[in-house]
Amino acid sequence: MPVQVTLTKWGNSLGLRVPRDLAARLGLSEGARVDIEASDDGRIIVTRSRRRFTLDELLADMTPGREHPLEDDRPAGSELL
């Protein structure tokens, strides 16, 4: 069921407050990241963002023992190198 809220000025932008019960149902808390987009029919769509890892986070557990050797295929057919 839709919930009606009021947009408020927030710096040079407009802010939208998410009611506590709605945030709880969606698993959102302060600091959560969301994606916002506008549809062609005038709706505003807000969805939880998927976690984006930093390069440091991705490489944190990388050790020389976990490194895979590079594998390069030989040319096949009429490839030129």
C-alpha cells in the first residue's frame, strides 16, 4: 500500500524520508545505499544497491599461494600477433 511523504529541501536537492516501518520491512538502515531512477510514466523507483567492493577489499585475501598462473592460448587459425 502506498505511503504518502513530503519532499523537503536538503541543500540544493530534495530529500525524501523513508518511514521507519517501511525501512524495517526492506532491511534499510541509516547509511544504507540505494539506487534511484525515474520511469517514463513519472514514477520514482528506489531500490537497494548491491554491495560494491573496493579493489582493496577484493585483493585483501590475495596471497602468492592463491595466485593462479597465467594461461595464454597459442594462436589458432589465421591470427596475427
